[in-house]
Amino acid sequence: MNARVEPQLLTQLSNRHLDALEEEAIFVLREVAGAFERPTLLFSGGKDSLVLLKCAEKAFGSGRLPYPLLMIDTGHNFPEVTAFRDHRARELGAELIVRSVEDSMKRGTVRLAHPGESRNVHQSVTLLEAIEEFRFDALIGGARRDEEKARAKERIFSHRDSFGQWQPKAQRPELWTLFNTRLQPGEHFRVFPISNWTELDVWQYIARERIELPSIYYAHQRQVVERKGLLVPVTELTPPREGETVVTRTVRFRTVGDITCTCPVASPAANAAEVVAETVTAEVSERGATRMDDKTSDASMEKRKKDGYF
């Protein structure tokens, strides 16, 4: 991530396409508001959900979101991100619903194989419980097709059956931006308005719109250990293993999630423009470079999505 981009290249980097991407996202957000009775916007406090929230502000006006925000909390999120999530929701005057994996564990619907197991995959259970509790019929998320192979198979309006499952071979056509939003009882949609955006598009939009982000998205000092080609942050949840050397590095996070499976990358980028410069030369996707849970197998994300994951 440290490859240098010549200044003249950045001046030639156009962001005019962002208008079309923003227009599409706003159209989809309004389509959801008009087509569904009980939609919600998945909001983690991460960069993609903050970009989505900015588009929602433009679609409906500041402080006038027609649906609540929903966060599925593993209990192991970075405190900088959850604090920013709460701050942004208060700033907008939006209703924020938080449902916790820990509560699912207390109910016995989530059982960890061992105390140190990542709770990330178990978010699916808590999410499906929240859908049943509030009878949500559409959940708007910030997923993008360039993140991972399974994401690329998904439509903007992704149908889920009455068990919350995703069937990649049963997705509905989306010709001429016409969306089939019909549902049977118990079914719902996951909707991805920024599906056609890339990581570079997101960062260019953040820079253009001056969107505020949690501080860990930019360069800071952090203790890490090197493990399987990743920089694993040293925390109470992710302590160093025997034989590993703890070092302090200048890092930033390309994506944020559960502490137990999210890693930073070495980077001096201190603002959005500098991140754009790094992203231009990135050779590994953000999930490939930072997510331990996606390295278990090539089909790990697809399996989780079929089980109800975001």
C-alpha cells in the first residue's frame, strides 16, 4: 500500500463518474422507500455505510430519513467506530436500532465453538432475529461488487427467502433499472445502492464530499504482529501468540469490522486524498488484504451469504 503515485497522475484522475454513481444510489434509496413498508438501513459506522448515509441525506434531506438505522453488534467492534456510529446517528436525528450477538448468545441461539471464536459469522443469526422482531422487508447495505467474488454474483435488489437465505441461481433480472420487488410472506430483500462502486470510487467520493470518518481509517501508530501475511492488531481479543514479535507500525484500516478478524495495512495516508493515491496502486482487494475470516476458503463469503449474512 506504500507505492507512490506521481502528483500529476492524481490531477488527471477524474471523478466526474461519481455523479452517475451517486444518482443511481439516490434512485435506489428512493425506490426502497416507495416499494417497501418496513425498510431499514444497515449502519456500522464504516466508510461504505457512511457514504450510503450521505447519499440518503441527499435523497431525502438532512434529518428526514424515512427508515431507521440498524446495527448488528458483535460486542467486539473497534470503540472508535461504535462511538462515531452513535455520534453520526445523533447528528442526523435518525433512529438507531442496535441488536447484539451477545444477546443471541444469552438466548442460546448463538453458541460459540470455543470462547476465542470470532463472533463475526454469527451476526447472521442476530440479523435474522432482528428481521423477525421488526418485520423488516428490505435491508439496505453498503456492500460493493469489487469486495469479494460472492458479492459480484449479487443483484442490487437481492431476494432472500423465508429462511433469510440467498440463492445465487434464483436472482431476479434487473433490466433497464426495473426491479421486481414482489415478496411472499416472510421473505425480504437486501438492497445494495452502491453495488456498482469500487473502493476507489468510495474514497474519491469521501474526498469530494468531505465525509468525516472514524479516525482509524487514517494513519496512526498501532501495535501489531505479522501473521499469515497480515498485520494483526494486538488487543485483549487478539493477543500475540508464542514466538510472535510485537512491533509498532504506522497503519490504517481499509475496512472495519469485528476486532477478531479485521487487520490494518501499513500506510502513511493521513487524509482521504492520500488514501485515494494509495488505492490507485492497490493490487489486493480490501477484504483480501485485511480480513482473516475470508481466508478460510475461496467460498467462505458465499457460504455465509447463503446462511443469511449481509
